[in-house]
Amino acid sequence: MNLCDALLTIDADYNLKPNLATYKQVSDTQLVLKIREGVTFWDGKPLTAEDVAYSLNRASKPDKIISFAFLNVKSIVATTRDEVTIDFTQPDAIFLKALANITGVVLEKDFTEKAGDAMGTSAGGLMCSGPFKLDDWKVGSEIRISRNDDYWNAERRPFAKSVTFSFVTDGTALAQALKSGEIDGAYEIPASAVPALQKATSGRVTFGPSMQSLNVYVANPGGVLADHKIRQALQRIVNREALAKAVFHGAAVPNYTALTPATWPNDQKDVYQKAYDKIAASRSYDPAAGKKLISDSGYDGSPLVLAINAGDETMSRAAQLLQQDAKKAGLTIKIKALQPLIFTQAGYDATKRKGIDLLMSTSFNGTQNPLEPMGFTYLPGQPYNYTNLDNPGVTELLATARKTLDGDAQAPLVTKAQGLVEDDSSIIPIVSTNTVTYLANDFTGAITSFAYWSMPQMAFVGAAKK
């Protein structure tokens, strides 16, 4: 998002705002985007409606991970040089908000077509209109970007002339680099590094609101986990409170549903809270109840294989605590560390999940829209529907909710669907995590909520006044 502008944007409080375009909801099934004047790509070519229509149509292709946002799109057409008209087969409550994240990113059409499959790689590069330009990409090591001095948004031109992103996977090494000033700041600080950095004098740690979470996913709906009693037992034997304190050092709170509270739309929080409280009560820490469920299931002692990301100390500690809790209840869990590339692929490629029963992974949402993660996870054929859930009631409720543009009318539909999918226990939520940020004392301005993910966050960072 530092390099490529999206059509819309959100602020630090998740409010939706115009960016490359303003919008007009002409009817429930037609949206018109008015392209901002005076915007140019890095190469000086002007942004046109053709670039916008091309980018959106490209993103809608079935092989794109964000194609779910386009399920109800009938057509995307550049109707004038500065207008794009989007027609829908039915109203869609997801699409507009999606234009503020990677779904709405605009690429230069000519450059992208010429780059072909190399576009977006270190070899092919990309051509965007964002506040920074891509300078250099050393795969696995660093990415360097520099300020776009011709950026169209005068209020958001970066303070920094350049930014270098370094990839440090070891929490201890990252903490040392931040404390010494070798690295000026970091997002997504691993929990293991928090205590050391809270004592640092070179900068400060900030906990910000986030739509992120740590969950355990049922990766193999057959075998031992075909028995729902085992899945339900996992919900009861996890001591979420103790795990949050021991592993995350204040950077997380217990979570009891796949939808984290931060995902709830601000205007309908009361409806979602009521539904959440009911589910949370049924999943309170009760090892005796979990043990009974396991006993009643006829579990034969076969180990469940839990996959984690190799080298992720936080995930490793969380998995070990889960393993201990399970053992006390009579359930055997074997931890399997996957190399980062294989672990990432296992998230969306079923062939990489062979031999795995459970997958511990993080989840997040870019905007306050519960329909987005639920659609990815609980509808037939979607990439994160690991258990192949195909519940006609859930599908109908989510489809109806998606075409319900009024939030007050939508919330009861979503929470009813939530009740059905949570009964399936295909996801064992563990904690809702904060966005943990570290910034050196010489700098200020960083966005410290998870909204940073959908914003050109480095454009906000500047020198602190002395």
C-alpha cells in the first residue's frame, strides 16, 4: 500500500474515504466511480478509467485470491475517460469496502500487460501511483523504496526520502536490532520480543487495536476430527486466558469466535456482542467438560498432527501450551514445524496439508466487514474452507446478508450464520492479538492500529521534533 494506491481508503479508525476515486451508489445494483484528476503513475502517465477498469477486471479473475469480492459483479466498464461503471447481478455489501484494500489497487494497464507473469516480482516490478516508488528488491533480504516527489496527494507526501524494509525472522535478533538503532521500527513485533523492547530506551512499544487473531484450524475433516465431540473438546480445553498472558505479554486477549470483536461494524456492536457472549459462555475453559467429550467420543489415542510455522517462537510456545492442555484431557497432539514457504502454501493449497490434522495460523481482516472472512471460510469452494463445509442454511444466510446493504438488517443474518458455523467447530479461536509496533525515539507519526495494513503507512512516519 506504500507503492500502489487503492480506489478508496480508510483512516486509522477504519472510516471509509475517497482516494483515487469518489463513488456514487446510483442504485442497489450500480456503482459509479469518478476518477480523481491530476493523478499520474511513476512514469508520468495519467491515471485513466481504462487503468481502473483493467485493474478491477484483472483482480476479478477466478485465480486471484480476492476474486470472492467480485462474485456478484456483472460488468466493470470504463464508460468515460474518468468514470467507471460497475453493475451487479444483485446488491453487494462487501464490494465497496473491499475497494479500500488490495482489491481496489490500481495498476498501469500498459505496463502490466507488457510485464505479463513477471509483474509483481523482483524481476518484473510494477507501475503504480503511490507515495513511494519501488527501487530495489533483493529476494528474501530487503526491499528499498523511495519517495514519489510528484505524488498527487500533497497532504500525504512522505516525509522520508527512502525506506528500506529488512526481513528479520528471529525475534531476539529483531529486538537487538531495534534496541541498537540498526532498525528504526517494526510492525508485527513477535510476542517473544515484547518484554525486552518494553525496557528499551531507544524507542517505544505500542499496542494498537487489531482485527488479527491466532486460531487453530481443522485441516483434515476426516479421521479423528470427523467426530465433532473432539472438535468441541478442543474448544473447552484451551486455557486462553493463561495462554494470552504467558505467550503474548499483554499483546493479546482471549477470543472465542472466528470473528474477532474488532471486526464488528461500529454501528452494530451490540448485536454482535450478544451473539459473542453466548458462544463464549459455551466455550469457557473447562478441562473436565473437555475430558468428558473426549471420553464419550471413543477416541482411540491416535495423535493429532498440529502444523506450525518453523521459526515462529510465539506460535511454537502457543502450540506447546495447547499440547499440554490436550494431554491433561486425554488427547494426544504431535507438533510438526513446517518451513515458512510450505507453511504459507498449506494455508491455501490442500495438497500441502496432507498428513496434517490441525493448522495453527493467524487470520486478519482489512476492513470492518464480517462477511468477508466468513465468505472465504464457510462457503463451498472457497480457499479457506478446509472442512468442505456445505451448509445450505449458512450459504443462504450469508448470501442474503451480502445483498443487504443496511447494516442493522444485515447483523442478525450474519450472527445467525455465525451460530451455525461455530457449532461446526472447524476453527478453534485462541486469542485476538494487538498490532504491536516499535518506533525509535527519533521518529513519530506511525499508524499503530491494524488499519496500517490498508494504508501507505510509511508515508506517515517523520522525524520527531527535538
